Amino acid sequence: MATQAGGRTERARDFMALMDRLRIVEDEAAEDALLDELTRPGKPLILSFVNAHAVNLGWKQPGMLDGLMRSDVLLRDGIGVKLGLRAFHRRYGLNMNGTDFIPRIARAYAGKRVALFGTRSPWLDNARRTLEGWGLIVVACHEGFDPPETYLRLATETKPDLILMAMGMPKQEEVSVKLREALSHPVLIVNGGAVLDYIGGKVPRAPRLMRQTGMEWLFRLAVEPKRLFGRYVVGIPVYFAHVAEVRWSRDGRAASGQAKP
């Protein structure tokens, strides 16, 4: 998103364009339908998740925003984006957080070929064993710190049906676009952040009640305070400041008789 002085209108337009691209999943039936759709891609397809951290990165880094906007399916992840959508009187649907939904996708790919790109050993090895226990055939498994060419080569050679990306933002979004451009066979490319750390047992999940009430971020902060302090303690107020700025820009334009972006 633009950061130059006088770029408030452009930032508001970019923010709302990202919100418009979200696929709102209204209920469990719609979630099941989406899962079925994602297990039958007819071409290389990118699934990404938008949370408050992603919005903050996109605000500062055009490459991050471009990667998200070029995804084929974008889902809402977290209470922050829900509140942002409510601020603009938008539907927000179910919370489609990747730590819950991606394992559902993986299990639905049982018997098919999967590539794991991200995190590092031993968590990557643990995740591989877990996924194999779910019935997936792991054809490529590589830590997430190499240049994009490494993952393009591995995916081209092994032709997986599913690629789980766990490199963190914005690298995974950038590499996923390169993968889609390089591959010609049907494959679902999932940008999953820390999902392999979860599957590999590095990071515990929050208690179910905290997940159901949108407070998993607080549990994660307690577990990894050093790594996540900037993302949550600093990042959450920054995110809502961005929402307020977009509201101010849109309301100001509406009051002056200009069309909303």
C-alpha cells in the first residue's frame, strides 16, 4: 500500500480492494463446499489468509499486497479483520484461520502427493511424519530459507498435488506466485504461515474456548512473547489505526461529494 505523503486515498482504495477480494464463508455448509472445491483444482491455485498482520505488512510493502491480491482464494483469518469488516458494515462470516482449516485440507488430500516448504528441522521432519500418518505422500520437504529457485525446481520435479508453504510473510506469498507461474499441472498452493510449526509440534494450540472466542492471539503471545510482541502488542493498535484512517478518508470523501473508492 502506498506510504507517500498525500497517499491516504490510495491506501484506502488498496485496503478496500483487499477486503473486497475476501471470500466470505457464511456457514459450515459453505466451508464444506469450499473444501471440496479446493481438493479438485483444475489448474495451479493459490490459497492465502488475510489477518491483521498481513494488512499491516501490505500497508508498508507493495510486494506483500501484490502477493495477496494475486491469490486465487483469500480467506479471513482472525478477529481483527472481522472487526475491520464490521467497521465498514461488511459481511464477515466464519473465522477461517489457517491453523484449523489447513489441516482439514491436508486430510482431504490423503493418498495424494504433497510438498512441504518452510520452517526448519526438527519441526519440519515432525510435520512430515504427521502428514504421512494422515495418509499423504510427501514427495518434497525443504526448509523455508532458500531462494525461490529451490522450491520451483523441487515442485517442477515432483509435481505435488498440494504444496504447503510455511515461510512466513511476505516470502511465501511471493514464492507462491512464482510457483503458480512455473507449474502447469493442477495443484493447490497454500500459504500457511506457521502451520508446519503447529503440525510439527513446535507451537501448541490455544484451548478451544480461546479459539472459539477469537482470543488465540493472546495465547500465542503468552507462548512466544519475544517473537510476537511486535505483531500483537504493537501491531494490533497499528492495524486499527489503519482501519480508522480508511474510515476517515472514505467519510471525508463522501462528505465532500466524491465517490467512495
